Amino acid sequence: MKMISRRDFMKASAVVGAAGVLTACGGSSSSTAASSTAASSVAASSAAASTGSANVGVCIYQFADNFMTLYRTDLEEYLKDMGYAVTIVDGKNDQNTQTEQINTFLQQGVDVLIINPVQTTSAQTIVDTISPSGTPIVFINREPDKAVLDSYAGKCCYVGADARQSGTYQGELILETSTQGDINGDGKITYIMCKGDPENIDAQYRTEYSIKALTDAGKEVECLYEYLDNWDQTTAQQDVANALAQYGDKIEVVFCNNDAMALGALQSIEQAGRKVGEDIYLVGVDALKEAVQNVVDGKMTGTVLNDDVGQATAAADATKLFVDGKDVEEYYWVDYVKVTTENASQYL
């Protein structure tokens, strides 16, 4: 009998209907003219969308992002199951493009906007653009500063996971190894860091809190180098190859702000003749299927589940609350989960 995956189980059991149940808690702090091209693109998508009891516009920062591909697929499914017409657009990692898309949605009079901002630093401008229309906003995945949400109170919320938790879990994965990260036994953990978008709060917190977990446990650490890889697998592969050539056996741990970069790092680690779990450790975040399989196979020390199913469900439920005219909390949090060799198979 084939075991159902956790992802399939969660999707099958998610309740995204009339109740719209959400668990809320206090949050942590962190050109307006639409182009004719964007207008025609969104209009075409809208014409294709099924008629529902509400029209929902979804702005994703970049379709090419592996995690956001999973997320938007789940989100679209849940919103359509609620009977909503859904249009999802690709910001192509360009804030001007996303701004044009938002203005097009406003011209069309969508009922709710779900926004995964290209730049969190533009979140206030996004709110200022949307608020005169009174259109509710559900920010997802990339957390705006609390002041941004406060500026549109009752009409704006954030659904996501606390990136400080994911960084802490990365550090704990290293502390749970047989050497607690100190492979050569010299009393110090030497590492390199592959970082995401420097403006992204998730990248900032994962970088900070992964190391904080080590120092809070009394460990001495040394950062050999931090690489700005912008979530990209190929860039991380190149940078880790350079790091291994430069620092060699001094590198005991490779921290990556996401799994895409970890997959790139693994390619270079293997090409350099290093073996994860024996002479180097490697951790990521997202629990992408390929990364989880690498954990099962002992090719990654661990990863951290960034629950796309849970977050998409919560975002859909928050949207329903807005559509139904009900009170909406400012923050909805979905926990991360550590993925290790002991539990990895259930996340495939």
C-alpha cells in the first residue's frame, strides 16, 4: 500500500470552505499608470478565469521561484474551490511590473488583492496606491513592516511564517549533528552563508538566527564568507565552488537561506569530493522535494519545511474573511518544521 505524502494529506484535509478558520497571534515587526501590455495580459487572464462570488487578483513576485510555484498552485486551487474567480500574474522580479499589474487589477475592480511583493521596501507605496479604493490586501510570504499594515488597519493583513524560527531551526540542525558543527574539533564552527535577497526579511532573519542558535548554545563561530546569491541555484553553485577552492577543509558548514541555493551548493560540494555528514554539513529552507530526497539520502544535513500548503490555506481563508466582511487579524502565522533523516520521508 502506497503511503500518502504529507503534502497530499494536508491538501486533502485542508478546510477552506465556509468556516474560514484561522489561527492568529501577535506579529513581529520588519508610476501608477498601467501599461497597455500589462492591461491586455491581465484582461486576457481574467476572461479565462471562472466566474465566482468574488474576483481575486494575485500578484506573485516571480513565477520562476520554486517555492512560490508550489504556493501559487495551492492558493489558486483553494480560492477556486471557494468559488472565486482568480487571476494570478507574474511580477518577473521587477517592482515596476508588479505596480502596473496592481493598477490594472484596481481598474478591473477586484474584490481582494493577494500580494507577494517584489520588494518589501515598496509595501507602503503599494498600500498607498490601493487604499483609496478600499480594496483589502493580503500580503503573503514576504513580510512588510508592521507600520505598513497599521497604515491600512482592518483592510490589510500578512500571512506567512516567522523567518526567525526557520533560521533558529537551521542552527539547531547543526547542533544536533554528532560533532555539533565542529567537524575538526578545534572548538570553533567555521561556515559560509549563501544569502537570498538582501532586502527580504526572510533572508535577513535566516542569516542572523541560524548563527544566533549556535552562539546562544555557547559555540564559537567564524564566518569565512557571506555570498549574495539571491535565492538562485546556479549562482550559489558557482559561489560555493569558489569558496571550496579558496577555503578548502576550513569550511565545516554551508548555510543556505533556501533549498534552491542548497541544491547548487551540493553540486559543488560533491564536485569537490566532499561528503555531507562526514567532512561538511549543509542546510537549507523550504523542504523542496529534491532537497528532502537529499536529506533522506544523506546528501544534506537537513532542511526546514516552509509550509506552502498551510500558508496557502491561511491566505485563502483570510481572503474569504475579507470577502464576507468579517474581522481580519493583522498577522496569521504558520510554523516551520525541521526536516531530518528521521522524519524526511513523510515530506516527500
